[in-house]
Amino acid sequence: MEKIYLTLNRIIETFLVVIFGLLVIDVVWQVVSRYVVGQSSSFTEEFARFSLIWLTVLGAAYINGSKEGHLSMDFLLSKLPSEKRKKRQKIIQMTMALFALIVMIIGGGNLVYITLTLGQTSSALQVPLGYVYAIVPISGVMIIFFSIYNIKKLNF
């Protein structure tokens, strides 16, 4: 499981760096085309919005897996004895996995299915919106995997 965890983390890291790099290039091109050329590109705003969605949702899964920089209020948790702290951390991980299952996988999967079935496409890029929203259930699966990994790590 450790090897899968490390490989998945490396893949997500690389993907996040690529998305962020494309987002920076896109926004720079937006500014250059608007102020230097005098005519803004039609696709840059939409691409920036979609890449920011992917960056945010996939970044949330990555942060859950890396356990570094995760926004939490752990003052009360840190005051607990070691055994109770582990128990609470397991409950937190199970709650996150349940949220990812219900909201991200089931809800996000329904969103992807409906938008693909209805044939909704973005206005400028003409990309099916189901592909844009597909990152939600994908990240949900990753969050569940990372939660299970974190629970197993707490048992040792």
C-alpha cells in the first residue's frame, strides 16, 4: 500500500504542477492579448476557470494524502492523550471518507453523468462539461484511498 501511496502522490504532484503551469501561461496570455494586442482571446477566461477547478479539487485530495499543510484546528486534539488522539483522528478520517463517498463520488458522479447525457458543452472551448466535472469523483476516490491509508498508518 505504501508503494501505491507514493506513486499516486507523485502522479498528483506532477499533474498539479502541470495544471498550475498551464494556468499561469493562460493568464499571462490573457493579459498580453488584452493590453498588447488589444483584443483578448475568447478561450482564456474559460480555460483559467476550468483549470482552477481542477487545481482546487485535486489539490484537496493531495493535501489529504500528504497530511502537510492541511487546514485544521487541532488545538484540542493535541491536548488529548495519545490513544484518544489516534481514535479521534480515525473518526476524522472516516468522516472525510464518508463525505468523499456521498458528496464527491455519488453526487459528483451524478453531475458528470447528467452533464454528459444532456450534452452540455462549454461556450468558448466546446469541451463537454462532464469532462470538467469528472475531477470531482476522481478526487473523491483518491480522498477515500488516502483516508484508508491514514487510518492504517494510525494503527502502527
